Amino acid sequence: MKKVVAIDGPSGAGKSTIAKMLARELGFHYLDTGALYRAVALHLLQQGFQENAGDEEITLALKKVRVAFRQGRVMMGNVDVSDDIRSPEASHFASVFSARKPVREYLLDIQRDAARHADIVAEGRDMTTVVFPGAYHKFYLDASVEERTRRRTTELLAKGYDVQEERIRTEIIERDARDAGRDIAPLKRAEDACFVDSTGLDVTEVFSLMLKSLRRPREMPRR
Ligand code: DC
């Protein structure tokens, strides 16, 4: 395995933006694992799967497709799903189906493969705990529910979705509970992860804080 900088945290904490910036700065590849869960959820939805689908049916459905990144785009088989996976519906079902064992097993090797030939910055919910427990450097990136709600609402409005802040807040709270409360690979802070609270900080401040931690690991709080 090559070098991995692993970042976990709840939705809207700023993981993707920061992970992309760190990857560019370090000359590493960027691995957006949420995009993989979103693509799988979209595929299951398109196949008519409901939340209560059986494990065997899900396993079979996943045997027939391959999710991958191609030139920065997210591909499900030969279909580019990069835009469709960002809808509020895909967010909801990604959180629902990501709790399922066949889905997590299916994506585990795909994620680890990404670190076989390239140094990566990987972000998600279980990068520091399950997928890359031996990562070179680990972060847990958080922000208050209010701040994450504001960021998500602004992002979705900019993409043309008709959303209301209060509804987004409820969805964030529900997703947090589902992502942290599931039995397999729940979102949690790893003991050896640097904790970064991005509430009230702008992107450049968070970026320089994390870069400093990468360069001088002993000076940052682990919890
Ligand atoms: O990071 P995101 O919002 O794009 O992730 C979408 C969903 O995928 C999230 O609600 C939980 C799930 N996920 C996961 O369970 N494990 C990961 N490593 C990444 C995402």
C-alpha cells in the first residue's frame, strides 16, 4: 500500500473540498468514497430496490456492474453518473444502502485498490477505522449542524435544486444518526485521528491547519 491520508467526518463538514486541496498540494490522488456509495445506491434504486431489499438480491445486483472513477468522473458500468449521484434523493439512499453488508463488502476492495499504485487522500466515514487503519495520517473533520446545514443548502441551491434550509437540517441530523448508528463500519473518531472542528473557519484556514498537522503531526490534538 502507498501513502494514505485518511479523512472521516459527517456530511457537510468540508471533507471533499479539503481532501481535494490537500491532494493537489501533496501531489496525491483524491479518493471520494462517498461518490462510490452514492453510485451504488443510484444503481440499486434504478433496479427498483427498496430499503428493505434482501442481502442476496443486493449481492446479485452488484455482481453485474462495476463502479469506477474514469478521468475524474464516476462511472457505473459505462454510464457517467457524476451529476445524478449528487441529488438529495441519492444522498438519502446512499446513507440507507451504505449500512448494508453486501454494499460495504463490494466497495472495500475497490477503495483499497486505489491505494495500491498511488499515494491518496481518501475521505469518507470509515477511512481511518476500517478501510485504511494503517493510514500514514488520519483526520476527523467536523462542524456544527448549523454550519453544515448552511453549507449544504448553499451548495444545493447553487446546483439549481429547490431546497429549504429547515428540511436540509432535518436530513443532516437523520443522516448523522444513520451513518454513526449503523452496525457495520459506523462513523466514529479513530483514537489516533487529529480532530479538526471547521465551525467558523473558512476553507483556507482549515486547509492550513490540516497541512500544518501533516507536516508537524505531534503538535495537533488527537482527540
Ligand atoms: O460523503 P457523502 O455525503 O458523499 O457520502 C454519502 C453517503 O455514503 C453517506 O451518508 C454515508 C455513506 N458513506 C459511507 O458509509 N462510508 C464512506 N466511506 C463514505 C460514504
